Amino acid sequence: MNLPNIKLDDLMGQFKELENLKSVFGAPVKIEDRTVVPVASVKINGTGSGSGDGGGPSLKEIGKGGGGGEGEVEIEITPIGFIYEKDGVPTFVKIS
């Protein structure tokens, strides 16, 4: 299977974008006389592994030999509810 060559710096940049609050709180939506803010749960799971026949007591020796590695990242974004203002108080409504 040919997978895209993704640099770790590019991947970390994408994770930093997820830290943005708009990834959890959607853009406010005006519905009649109320403003509603969608809310979502964001879950990130990652795994990685590597192997090779290089090794030794020094960095020069560790770098010898072949090796490989793989990793997987799973990002799950699930809508969980919305926030709106009721009588001047922010109110959260959970989606069942």
C-alpha cells in the first residue's frame, strides 16, 4: 500500500489547528432572535512503531542498518450539543 509521505512538522501543524476553539465550538448561528453555538467533542488517538537492525552504544552505530516505522492517527469529532442564551444566562443543551 502506498501511503502519502507526511512530514511530522506538517502533522503537528494540523494538530495545532485542532487546538483552535472553533474546532470544538462552531461558528455562532442566528436562529430567529437567538444565537446558537454548536459544541462538539474532539478525540485524538495516535500510535507509532519502529524497527531496524541498527544499534550500538553510540549515535553513529545506532544510525547504521535499515529500519522502518509506521504510525496512525485517528481524529473523531462528534457533535454533543449547543449553547444559547436564555434570560441572560448561557444554557447548554445536550444532544441525545
